[in-house]
Amino acid sequence: MRYIKTIALLAAVLLCLSACVSSGISDIHTGSDTHGNTICTSDSGSDGSARPMAPIDMVGKTTVAGTPTYKPTWVYQLDNGIMVREVDIYTGNENDPIEIVQISDLHLSGINEKDIGDAEIMATYNSREWLRDGGGIYYAERVLEYSKDADQIVITGDLMDFFSWGSMEYLKKFVFDKYDNIMACVGNHETAKKMGGRYSKQELITRLDTLQSVWCNDVYYSSKIIDGRVMLIQMDNGSQCDVNGARFWECQIQPLTEDLALARKMGICVLLFYHVPLVTENFSDMLRYEILSGGSASLNFMQNSSLAGGSNADESTLKIYDIITNNGDIIKGAFCGHLHGEYYSEIKAKTADGKDTVIPQYVLMGNPYDEGHMIKITVY
């Protein structure tokens, strides 16, 4: 009888370990604080050090995917319908937490009287029924209003569905003029007059110049330091998608290099925001499942020509990729959209002294799905 019980116990242990491996969970520890809230620690990456996670308050939250003890793939729904993921960044500072909200792919769409005479814009408008005439405003306002008290909101591209004066009017009125705590990346839709159409680099630059007249920050690159603790960097790696497969721009190399050097000198962490996900060159990312799909959708993040830094990358993109992946000790997270899905991957990187590490990369679902999507980033 004792032998049978031992075999049963071993089987139970093996079953538990198998479940942990299949769900991507490793070395997760849970406990409780003095108030009864669940507290977790999880491995932070290749250095093997554990980081305490914030107490998990489940009031008003319904888990949709994953588990709160492993936040990279945990998605929950608020009582108001908004889908949320959480990312915790620990700096060792005892000041009040900094809250940053990522939103992506608003796809605001419309035309006005200035668009009527442009045959290409009108052809695109007539062929694009999804979210036509401001249909995305409802979803954008839901998440923006919920997040308006955050220290920073960052929108990672495709704020507009296509290039038109009407779309820019919606964007200015309902986003940029209404909220003063927004940074925004350009995606691949803002400069597209025709879906899947091809246009010259000069046409692209002219359209970016037009976008700049309404945009909330520099369309190519901008950075911001919050409370002397965290640097946010947004970069355009989406607008060239329909031109030549390039992603990043040569003009971004110098400011990125200088900003990372400054962050290193100040001893602060960096968060990157862009539209198109980076390839990770990480064998573990050869098959990453979309978090909400239940295993029915997946993508190869390890090497993929449709992602930034892939096999068809141009010289500027390769230089930017090299800069990013050689600063893995200070870049604590990369946030993007584009795929209209929820994914998590880890970019292979190096520390300043050449040690292996990873940069967590979070891909956020497009906002107009369900009742809105966001990632809540808390810097402690």
C-alpha cells in the first residue's frame, strides 16, 4: 500500500511539473502579505534573480487568460469590459509608483471636405468599412478616459486607419487635444492612402511632414524621463512597411545612442515603445501562441521577415537592433502592437559587460476589439 501511495504521489508531482512547463511558468512562488493579498516572485530573466511582484488585487477583475501568478501572459477583464495586462518594473526606489498605460492600434477613420477631391483617399474610404466615420472613437475614449490619470499614456501606432484629413481631424479632436499626457508612435497605417499600395520614400516623408502638423511629439523619435527613475523612448518603425520593408530610420541612431548613454549614466531604466515587434533571435520564441486564442494562433518571433530586424532588414534597422540588444541591462521592457493580438516574447540581448540576458517584449491587441485593450505598466 505504501508503494502504491508513493507511486501516486510521484505521478501527481510529475503532472504538476508538466502543467507548469506547458504553460510557460517557471520558478513561480506565491504567498500572502499581512492583508491576505497574494504576493508572487518570478524569475526576472537570465540572471536568475527573483523580483517581488506587487500584491495582486482581484477585486473587479475577471481572469480571461493565463494566471495572475505569471503576469507576462495574464489577461483580465475589468467590470467595464476593458481587457488589461500588467507589467511591473522594479527600480528599488521608494517613491510613489509611476503608472504608464500602453494602448495600440486605434484605427480612427474618416474623411472631410479636404479629402473629397483626392481619388486615392476616396477609393480607400469606400473600400474600408471597418470603423468607418469615427467608429473607433468609442473604443479609444473608453480606454483613454479610464487611463487619463496615469503619469503617461503611450499609443503604439496605427492611431489612424489610413492617411486622410478626416482621420487626422478625429485624432486631433478626440485624442491629442483632449489628453496632455500622451506619447504616440507612428504605425504603418497613418501614411497609407491605399491599403497595400506602394509609394516612394519622398511621398512617405511628405505624408510624415503632414502628420507632424497634428502629432503630439516628433513623428520619428522622442524620449521622456519621469521622476528621474524611468526613461520612455518612442520610435517610428512602422511607416516604412509599405515602402521598402525597412523599419527604423537612420535619424534615430544618434538620439537613441545618446539617450541610452544618459540613462546608463543616471542609473535609470528604459522602456521602449514602437509599432512593429522585433524579431527575438530566441529559440524559445520559434512558436509563440496568441494569448487569447487558446492555442489556435501562433507566430514565429525568433526570425520572421515581417517583423523588425528580420532577414530583410536594412542597414539602419540592423544598427538600431544592435544598439537595443546590447543594452539589455537597462532596457527593461519593449512594447508594441501591429499584430492585433496579445503576445509575449523575449529578445535575446547582452548587458554592458557582455552577459546574456533578455528584453521582455509585449505585443498588445488592437484597441477596437472587445471593449478595449491596454497594458498597465507600474514602475516601483
